Amino acid sequence: MKRTKQLLGAVSSVALIALSTSPVYAAGTTAGDTITNTVTVDYQVGGFDQTEIDATDTITVDRKIDLTVAETGFIGRTQVSPNETRAVIEFDVTNLSNDTVDLALTAVNAAGNDFTLSNIVIFVDGDGDGEYDAGEEVTFLDEVVADGVTTVLVAADVPITATEGQTADIVLTAQAHAAGAAGLGAIYNAGSTSGDGDANTEDGTGAAANIDTVLADADGDTDGVNDGAFSATDGYVVVAADLTVTKQSRIIDDGVGGTFPNAKAIPGAVVEYCIIVSNGAGAATATGVTVSDVLPVDLEIDDTFGIFINGTVASGYCAADGTDDANSNFTDNALGTPDEVDGTLSDLAANATSTLYFRATIN
């Protein structure tokens, strides 16, 4: 009896011996799902097994808001030209939350840009051509499922004043909002999330009404930690041509027996004009290089000579090796009205030089 009394005392003071549970984690589990686990207690009285007892607890998984924005596409900044329109950069927006969310999108010029980008538009590339088309623009992503990734593109215009090597960046920010309703739902941020703040076990039901929202996002480029948003930066670097042009002239024949280099600039003399266009070292290739020269009324174009293009330079002047270009154009106006010469040179790579030369008569 004494031994039995001691055993009973041990049972009444300890009361539980074995737990048939293992850790349960809510990470990755969908918000609103219920997690139920049961504890079981086996015991003996007087050395004899007794009926086990158990208890069950149910919780509802809370909503964990997490997201990222990351630049994709080209590594580093995208090369652009001055005056380029609709230059495109690319981001991936990922919903790391354990619930479906709406994601509001904003794109702005980053602080410290060398120039200001204009006409910034966010779009989803519906036809897959990598370019912005009217009707593709978005201001938010609707009903993005957990682990959903959406490729978002941003297009912007580069000013003509941008110069070689200058950079400008765009910050794209995604902000989590509640899903389920038409359009963009209520914002999730530190000042707007609600809930009872406990483990959802007070009534043992894990009812959906007890779901809390927890902001678990990291800090992005311009936003803070745990604010329901994430931001990333991508941008552009200007690769420009570095063209210079010089114009020279020499008197070929003055009409009274004088020829170059002794001819004089008198009425009736023939003047040859040499235009030299050069591109700088390390510059981008210049295309569509068009030369237009409006002559003063004191000169009359010599349309019998021609317009010679894509020649070289010798001793600082146009060499006589250009091509007489049938596609170049003389505008031979009436006396007293300026004549005009137009010609298009070949593309000019870095360090390349090309020429255009023609002749006119002094009135």
C-alpha cells in the first residue's frame, strides 16, 4: 500500500508524461488555412494502464506579406542614345506572401540622376516584342498568387541634351494591397494592417476572422523594412556619337588666269568648299549623317561639278577621292535666293572621318 500511495502521488503531481506532437511551422502555408494538432497523455495507476487523455488545438495561419522587385534583362544599365524615346528596362516582381495580393506599382526618377527621364510608363509586354505599345500600361498587378512572378517593363524618354557616359535610373516600387475585390484593394502597410495580434487560439476555433496580417518584407532601395513594399533600381547609360565638323574653302580659279593657290576671291571666281565630319574616340557609331549647307546669296552653286561624299582628308583638307553622289541634292535657286547643298555620308564609327565637297561661283 505504501508503494501504491507513492505512485499515486507521483501521478497526481506530474499528470502528463508522453507528448505525441512535433513542431509545426506556418511558413509557406496559405493564410487562412487551419493547423490542428493533438496532445495525448498516457498514464498508469497502480501499475495498470489507464484510458489516455488528449486535447486538441487549432490555429488559423496568419497572412505574411513579403515581396521583392529585382532588375532583370541586361546586366547593369541599358545603353541609350540622346533623344531616344521609349527606352525599356525590365524588372521581375515576385509575391513571396502566403496569400494572393494586389501589387500597386510606381516608377520615378532616382535621386542623383545626371538628367531627367520623361514620359515614364510601366507596362506588361502583352505581345512579347519587348517594346511599349499603347494599351499595355499598368498601374497595379491584380490578384498575384503566392510565389507568383510577373515581368514588368518600364519605358522612358531620354532628353536630347544627354551626353556620353551620363546615367539616369528609375526606381520601381511595388506595394502590397488586399486582393479579392475588383480593382486595387486596401493597402497593407504599417499603419493600415489590423488583427487581434495573438496566436488565434483564444477560442480554439482558428476562425478566419482572427487572421492577422504581418509585414515581413525586407528593405528595398528606397523603402523600409516591414512596410509592405519593395523597391529596386535600374536605369540607362548614354552612349553617344561625338561628332565635330569643320568647313574650309579655297579658290580654284579666279577667272582671270589665277588658279589655286594663287587665285583671288573676286566675282566670277570658283570656290571649293570642304566639309570634314569626324567621330570621337570611343564614341557610338553615328548613323544617318546628313550634311546641309545653305549658301549665301553671294554664291551660285556649281551644279556641273557635283557633290562628292565619303572622301578622306589629306594635309588637313578634303582629298580628291570622294564619290560623286547622285543621291545628293542641289537646290539651285534664282539669283538673289540662297542655294542649298544636301548630302548623306556613310555611318561614322568611332575615330572615323568623312568628307563632303562641292564648288560654287562668287556672284
